[in-house]
Amino acid sequence: MGAFEDVAGEVVGDEGGRGARGEVVGRHDLVAGLVVAAVDAVGKHLLIDFEGGLSLRTHLGMPGSWHLYRAGQRWRRPAHLMRALLVVPDWE
């Protein structure tokens, strides 16, 4: 899993939840302010568990991926390809 474990224990900020064109994606308001309890990869699924019992499950399919960057770090892929963004202190 690498650095994804560093996100556990962090609080999700209000900056995320935006899609490629700046539109709100899903129900980011449900996770903003929550603490990330754990991040686990299970097959082609990425599970992000939050304190309080809420989980975000994404199925990556064949081409899908999540990327983790330090705050301010240049992204490897263009922002217009992003489908969802979660931001915690020091990571996005």
C-alpha cells in the first residue's frame, strides 16, 4: 500500500470532492471533517474507511487508479482526468 497508510488518522478537508471540471462529485459533504480510519486494497477495490463506520469503496477496473500526492506536489497525470479528490493535511 505504501504511503496510503500515512493517510490513516487524518481528517478529510472541505477542499476535495471536486471532479475534473470543478463540479461536486458524489456526496463529499458526508466525509468532510471525518477521520480516515484505514485504507485497504482488496483485489481491484480500494476501501477507505472512516471513523463512525462509513466506507468509500471504489472499483478500479482495468485502467483505474488512485494517486497520492504530498500537498503542492505536481501530479503525474493531468487534472482533467481526475474523477474524485479527497484532501487531508499534507496529502491529496
